[in-house]
Amino acid sequence: MNVIWGLLVLAVAVGVAVAAMLLIRRSAPEGSYFADGDRASGVFGVLATGFAIFAGFVIFLAFTSYDQSRSGGEAEALAVVQQYETAQFLPADVRERLAGELVCYARSVVYQEWPRMKNGTAGDAINPWGVALFRSLQTVSPDTPAEEAAYGKWLDQTSDREEARRDRLHGAAGIIPTSLWLVLFLVAGVVFSYMLFFADSGERAVSQAMLIGSATTVVVATLLAMYALDNPYQEGVGSIRPVAMERSIGILEEARGILDDDSAVPCDERGEAR
């Protein structure tokens, strides 16, 4: 989440809460609207605890999805490098083609899929270079034991890469359903409304502002943290970036140089087919 926008939302929420408290305080009776402050504080404790427990479960759910997406991106990048190594043991007539298509796959993930995940438009589209790799593999006819072993290993690594890609895309759609967001905002509104009944004309204004401002800060900051975890690819602090796949692209380019592989890669720098 963008830090500036987050701080702005937090500042506006706290400002509105403090203004509402000070406005109600003008006509509030001395000692607040509650005749029994201890009983009212106990009820508020139940409300705040309920919100905290519910929010804790939602944060755990969102963080699990966030970590799964991050781990999926790293596993996918590793699988691409491993498949490049495996390709060197396949028949020579398809070796360079598979290697080039792996480079294109990695580039398309970084420069095409990642922007779509940021915008929330990734969907369930298949990576076109994944299809190209499958078609190229169909032409392979292993002859030697080494080629047969590499062929089987390639299939296993393809399954690992596709599973990792699924985990990466999983977080792009968001894991917290709308119903949970509605409940969270409802409970937060109840807590905020209940706090206003503690308005006390006998208390100093700064004390009343601190009372509701601190509670509002905690509630709003918790909701912002949930939003950030539920949208892990949006720009801002803590967003998931394609660092692992960018590293894999560098490794593949270096490996091509070491192996004297000067064959043409079938895509441009952004992974678009030539």
C-alpha cells in the first residue's frame, strides 16, 4: 500500500473522529452519557476484544495468502532456472529452442504478468510461452538414457513451475471476501459510535481527543494493514516485486554466455513474440 495514501486516510479518519467527539462534548453531560462508567467500560472492552479477535483471524488469513504468493513467485523463478539446466541434456535439435522459450517465459512474467497483477487484471490467462514450451516438448524424442531421464525431469519441473505460478496468481485476486470487509467496517463503526458516548464536558478537550483519536488510529491502521496484505502486488511498502524472476533472467543470460548459446531468442526484451 502507498504510504502517503495510507497516512492520508489515517489522518482524515482520526480528524473526523476527534471533530465528532469534540462536537458532541459541547452538549454532553459531565461524566459522559453513561451513568455507570465502569459498566460502560466493560462493555467497550467486549466490543474492542471482539473486533481484535475477528481482525486477528482475518489478518492471519490475508498474511497466509500473501506469503503463499511470495513463495510461489520465488519457486517459479527457481523452476525456470532448473528447467534451463535440464534442457541442456535434451536432444540438440530442441535444446536451444526450449532454452530461448524459457527466457521469454521469464521476461513475460516480469514485464507483462506483473503489471496486470498490480492492476488486478491477471485473471486466469495462460502464459503463451508456457504453451510454446509444451509444443516444443511434444517434438522431443529421447534416444539415450540421459535424454530419457532429462525428459522425465522436465515434466516434473513443469508441474512444479505451473503450481508455483498458480500460487503467485492466487494473491492477485485478493483473499478477503466482501462479506468479511462489510463485517469489519460494521464492527469498526460500532466501536467508533460507542466511543462517542464517552464524551464528557467535564474532561479537557485534549483528553477527549486523545481518547477517541488513539482508538481510531488502532482500528484504521488495522484495516489498512489488512488491505495491504490482501493486495500484495500494488505499489507501496511491502508489495511483492518480481525480484526472484529478474534474478533468474540474469542467471539465464549469464548461462547462455557461458554455454556459447548465441541462438536468437524468439521474443523481445519484454517477452513479446517477435
